[in-house]
Amino acid sequence: MSGEITTILRLLREINRAFFRDLRADADRVHVTPLQLLILRRLNEQPEMGLNELARSVQLADSTVSSVVDRLVAAQLVERQREAKDRRSIAIRLADGGKEKLRAAFGEGSVSMAAFHRAMALPEQDRCRLELLLQNFLHAIDIAEEEQTEK
């Protein structure tokens, strides 16, 4: 592997590690797991998701997300509700407790939000360029993976 690719992959791992370190600090402060906090945040962004859709959005297996949702329901942070238009479907949505947990986690004293604001202080042109480069990098990896599976 070339030195450039090794460096890029190392930097991506460090970014990911820093993100989860900060998320863990916020989650620990409000007594949930980082994954629970991530799911609460996702449900806040898109209310009333189905389990499969939620699992895809956080890029985890349905069974993993189902067990996390079970714990969140037991803690009264989310609710499962049958959809009126399709009684077979169950939507997952934030309960009032989940909304309060998010406010506590990402409000005053949030480590991850402080890091987010520092990143947003980078020039917009740099952030846009980085996003494009990362999309291109991911696309190149996906193409290579597809070629390997076809062989």
C-alpha cells in the first residue's frame, strides 16, 4: 500500500476515533451509551422511522438496532407506535425523555458540539472540498470492492 493511502487511512481512523471519544464523553455525562445517543440523534433528525430504515441510517444490523431500541423503550426515551396508514408497520419516535436527553447531551458542556463548532470554523471552501474528496475516495473504494466480488 502506498504511503499516501496509508496516511489517509490513518487520518480517517483518527478522525473517527476522535468523533467517538467526544460522543462517548457526552453519552457518559447523560448516562447512555454512544450508540444510544447516536440513535436518539438520528430519530430527532428524522422522526418516526421504521426499524429497517433506522438501522440503515446508522449503518448497523437490524438486530443490533432492535436491541438498542428495546433498551431505549424500556428507559422511556423512545416509543414504538403502529402507523395509522399501515397497521403492520411500527414507527419508532423520540419520547419526551429522549428529547430531554438530547438537550442535556448536546447542550451546555457538550464535548462533541464544541469539536463540531471548531470544525465548522474551517473555511467553507475547505469543508466543501474535503467532502468532495472523501466522496471520491469512497466511490473509488466501492468500485474496487465491486470488481473484487465480480471475480
